[in-house]
Amino acid sequence: MKTILGIDIGNRGAIAVLTDAGELLSVHDMPCLEDGPKGRRAVNAPLLASITYASHASLAYVEHVAARPGEGPTGAFAFGRARGVVEGVLAACGLPIAFLAPSTWKRAVGIPPGKDGAKDAARSEAIRRWPGHAEMFARVKDDGRAEAALIAAAGLARKGGAP
């Protein structure tokens, strides 16, 4: 059995560990500490590496992110830094990365395009797919967990694996 990662980048993101058959094994909130500039939350590379190594994953599906319209320079830099840390840690762990644009992975798992209600739609779809793990997606702030799991599921579907 091979495992894969699904990663929703960002300080409020998450890492999901799935089998190559689409079974959800675990979900981890993005490991962040308030040690960034001016005490801002930042992804912690050693903690992320620990999760990555423990997963024994053979591939990571990562949300392809870019600066968002209307976002200020501080937020854009923080988001870019998070992507750099994730990409660097995965590379250092020797893990191949496949990037999926938000529109691509959402379409693959049946989430409607657009932002309105997308977070709740992701939580709802994750609960539908993995009802035995519903508690992982129960809270409003668990949208990053749901998205990470669905990114992995979308990657598997695109590769011809489990939907």
C-alpha cells in the first residue's frame, strides 16, 4: 500500500494522508508557529518535515497557489513564504510534487466553482467521502483539512486511481 499527501498551502491549511486507493488515514493541521515577522504565524519546516517523513508518502498533491486579487503585500509574501517552505520540505524529503490549480481539483471532486460556500462545500464533500472521519471536518475552521483531503482525492482521480 502506497500513501500520498494532499496539501492545502497556507497558515490555515492542512496535510492529508491517503492510501493510493483513496482511503483517508490522517489529517494534520499545517504546523505553524507564531515565529514569523512581528510574531505572525508561519509554517514551521521541521514540524512539516516530521509529518512528511512519518507518512511514508510516495507523492504529494499540492494546491497551486498565487497572490490573490486585492491581497496586500504582507499577506502575499506570507502566502508565498508558506509555499516555499512546503515545496522546499517536500523536495528535501525526496517527495515528487504534482500541483493542482484550485479550479482543477474542485472540478475533479465536484465542488462548484467560485468562492461563495466553497469552504462548507469542501467540508460537506469530505464528510460524504469519509463518513468514518466526519469529526475531522466538523468545525468551520476545518475547511483546510477538508481541502487537503480533497486535493489528494482529485490528484488520485486525475492519475486514474480512486475518485
